[in-house]
Amino acid sequence: MTEFTSVGRSATDRASRYGSQLVKHFTHKDLEGSWEDTRGFVRFSLGLASFEALDDALVMRVECSSEEDVARLRDVVERHLVRFGTRDELTVTWS
């Protein structure tokens, strides 16, 4: 099976806070996931989202079985992060 991947980056000095908040939010919706130290993941029906907190950014990686699912999962992750980070005016750049 072919995997499609996209990596996003959001500049913030509070990456660990936002990463753990995302994981906590989604796992409260009965999705599998965890956050430890500076890394975490959430398993969605569409695919896997993983998060890594760096000193200056939160890096997000989505892996799915189709390009369409990658686009959907990127949208879900980005919308939630931007909403949680409204005060810090967070944005995400995907590659």
C-alpha cells in the first residue's frame, strides 16, 4: 500500500504545549494517541498524525493511504491548531 505524507511546521516557542493540547483534544474524542516529552501521535480513521515539539516550532506529519485523505487530515490538524493558538496567531506551512 502506498503511503502519502505531508509535513507541516508552525513557528512557536510553546510547541510542546500545543502538541500536547492537540493530542489531548483528539484522544478525548476516543481516538488512539499519546504524548510523551516532546513527541506524540493520534491515529485517525483517515491516517496517522504525529507531532514533534522543537524549540522554535511544532512539526506535524500526516500519513494516509491517499492524497485526498492527506488533504483532509492536514485540514483537521491545522484548523484545530490555529484555533488553539489564536492568541499566538499560529499558522502552518505544509510541504
